Amino acid sequence: MTKIGRIFRRIALCGAFGSMALTAPVRHVPARPIENRIVATISDTVKPLNILVIDAFKKNHVRIDIVATPDITHGVLVSKIIETGLPDANVYKKSVTAGKDAQHSTDSVVGELFKEMREGKTYDAVNCSTGNEITFPDLSAAMGTVINAENIAKNAKKVKEFLRNCPDEILNKYNSAQNIKSSMEYVNLLDSLSARGTKVYVSGGNDGSYSLNLLSLVDNSINVGSLNNRGERAFYSSNNSLVNRFEKDNIPVKKTKGGYTLDTGYGDAFISRENTTSLLHVPSLRKLRGTSFASPRALVKDFRKK
């Protein structure tokens, strides 16, 4: 796997920290099919919000119970934050995939959404808690000029233009040109959504000031970093001049009757014990945190004010 592929998996799969798990008998729990959350129309004059979540929904990656085998998809947890915080909103979901299939799945989503736009469908907001990262040293070497965490905001348009048009043989010296060009198609899509009035929320990444999530280049995007429980910037959080928002990201997990509750910050989301892999009824000791969860919290906070 390329360096950018390894980093892509880390950001896309939420960056949980403090891992500890048991080796114990488990049951197989497949990823649940994508289910859009559609609410009844509030009234003839008040229409529900339309929120889009673009995330990884095809494979379980997030651990809820004590064993190491994942229980739910990353997209399910991100969606639950939004669904809990905005109970009267429609939440639509489209899946992208980390790893070797990332380009194909991203291309598919890009095509679907451009088709929707041509047909007149609109969204109030889109949350992207996935992404593709490039390190600032690699970006600087490719461009032949210094691009760093401090100056990326003022150089964002120049970087976008370079990555869209740079020959593959140059990009391949530093990262996967195929993945980067695919990511820039994704950025083009999100730019189009943003230009049509959709608020675009992007998780900044969990690699401090070392790397750039390419989705942070989207025009007028809300790029969200993480705060710890003391309200301070988390040590792992993205921290560059494109990051314009910070929110707390921790998702506590508690055992409850019949399963587990996840504290989304806006209420509890329930995960049935039958939808987890361990035969033991013990919550994971792994902390669920990362900019993946800060981003949907920012979205909810903004739209709860409306």
C-alpha cells in the first residue's frame, strides 16, 4: 500500500486511539446495508433539512465491544452523530472505500452526485469524514516551493491548480498520482456543491501539522479539527491554516441493556448487542475520537441554531 493509501485509511477510519482488546470467541457481523434516514415533511411551508454523509459504509472498521474485531462501519457512527443531533433532518448516505478501491468508489460517487445536481437535487450540508492526505514535505518537493501548515491557506488555489494538472510521473515520485487525481475530482464535485449553497464540512485529519487532507482545499469548506475534553486542541488533530473550526470529538461507549450506547454529544445512539462481534457484553476500552467525529458535531451545532 502506498504512503498516501496508508494515511487515507487512518483518516477515513476515524483514528481511534488508546487501543486495548481481548482475544476471545467472536461472531461474524456483516456491515449493515446503507439506510437513508428520511423523515416526514414537517409542514407544507417547513421542509426538513437534507444532509448528505459521504463515508465508508461497506466494511466494519469501528470497535464497540471489548474484542479486536470491528462491529460497525465508520459511516454508521458518523451518521448517528448527525441523526441524533438533527432528528428532523433527512440524512442521505453515499459510500466511498479506503484502500485499493478508493478511486473506483470515489469516481462512482462523483458521477452520481453530478447527475443529481443536473436533475436539480440540493443538499443543505455534506459531511466528509474521509479524505486523502499528502504530506507538506512531499507537496513542497513536487511543487518546487515551500508549502507548509502556515501558508497553505494563501496558497490553496495554487495547490489545487497544480494537483489538477501535474503530470503523473511527477506525482508518482511522492505519492500515488492515481489517488491524488481521483481526490481532485472529488474536490471538483464538492466545489460545485459549495457553489450551489451546500455547506461542506471536512474532517481535517489526525496527523497534526504534518499533512494536508486534500478535501480541505474545497472552496469555502468548514475544515474541522479536534478538541480534547478540556477544550484544548488535541495533540493528533490537524493544525494548519485551512483548519477554521475545532470541536470536541470523544464518543464515550457504555454498556446498557441489550447492547451499548454511544454518547454523540447530542444524545445517546444505541447499538444492539446482536450487532456487535463479541460474545462478551463488555464495552471497548478503545477511545473513539478523531477529527472524523469533530466534523459532524460542527455540522449539527451549526444547523441546530437555525
